[in-house]
Amino acid sequence: MSDPVTTPEPAEQQKIDTSVPHSARIWNYWLGGKDNYPVDEQAGDAYTEVFPGIVTIARSSRAFLRRNIAYLVSEAGIRQFLDVGTGLPTAQNTHEVAQGLAPEARIVYVDNDPMVLAHARALLYSTEEGATAYIDANVTDPDRILEVAAKTLDFGRPTALILSNILGHVADYDQARSIVTRLMEALPSGSYLSINDGSRGIDPVFEQAQDAYNNSGAVPYNLRSIDEITAFFDGLELVEPGVV
């Protein structure tokens, strides 16, 4: 197993703030993990009191990621992955699924949370044939992401861009679309875009719980309509069943 590549700045000097809830740690709590603090458990419990279904959504989201990566490797032939907003490592992460099917797969994770960085160093290892790297960067800085990712990925080859539960952290919708466009423009024909995001207009209780969470002191997550999420894929051919 080879060691992961990390870029330590700028979050290297940041301290983990345990006084306010953090989405990655709350997600970890809902998934049954232990990488969270009392403030995260309290926020997670407050959410589930309003909308208990969030735990099922969290677990379904991880299951979707596993199915998605398996499809991209086995059926689409993808061997390179740029996973932006990876969050805290759990069982069956992107590189584990991809390299389990294709040991030569190359994966770059992107996040800017210091706790995620610490876990990345300990847990994100690669096969000898492939590569796994971690970039300390914000989703709002696509140019830095692409610059550093190019040290591990060959952007002349088809690549899958994975955006799981991250775009809602970009409050401005036009900015979120420009980020997706910038990242996809750097990838060649035959590449794929996968987005997993929360949406409005489906369950008012879910929206109520999310609004309460956004007012809790945590970094807000903005729900968007199905039409807005679908627009992220403008110019791309959708794989069945499309945006659901």
C-alpha cells in the first residue's frame, strides 16, 4: 500500500472547532460513526426530532456513492476520480470501491476541514497499482483543485467528478453552477459528473428541519429545486434514470 499524497496548507494550521456543529461530523454521527463531538450529536438529534428520515437519507446517500462508483468503473470504464467534498472517511469510500474493482484506479479527494485532513492521512491509502491523494482546498476554488489534482490525475483521460452533498454549501446558485462548469471544462470527452444533493419541493418537513439546522450556527446547506439541480448537467448526456 502506498502513502496518500496530501497538501497541508491552508487548513493545516486550523484547529478543530468543537463549539459549533459541523456537517461532516453530523453526517458521521447519522452513519453510526464515532468521529463527532457532543455538539454534533445534539445538532443531529435536533434534526432527527423534526425529520427522522434524515438517517435513512444519509445511509442511502452512501449506498448511492458505492453503486455510482461501481457503475463508473465496471460499466463506464472510468479509472480516475475527482471527489470534491469527501467528508469524513467511512466504510467503502470512493477509492476502496474503485480500486477494489480496478486496482489501477486513481482517486483525488478534496476537502478543507482539518478533521477530515487528519483522518485522510491515517485512512486513505492506495493500491500499489493506483494512487490516492488528498487536496486541502475549498470547493469555491476550482482552479486550485484542478492545479493540484493534475499532479495525480491525467486530465487527458476520462475522469469522473463526484460532488456529494457539497454544492449546497455554496450559497450563490450562479457561483455553484460556475464551479461545476469550470471543473467539467477541464475534463475530456468521456468524463462523467455525479451529483448527490438535497432538494426542495419534495418534503416540507425535511425543509423545516434543514432550515432549523441552517439557523443552528452550523455552516448552512442550501436546498435547491430539482430544476436547479438538473441544470448542473446542462450540455451533458444523462445516464438513466437521469436526475431523481
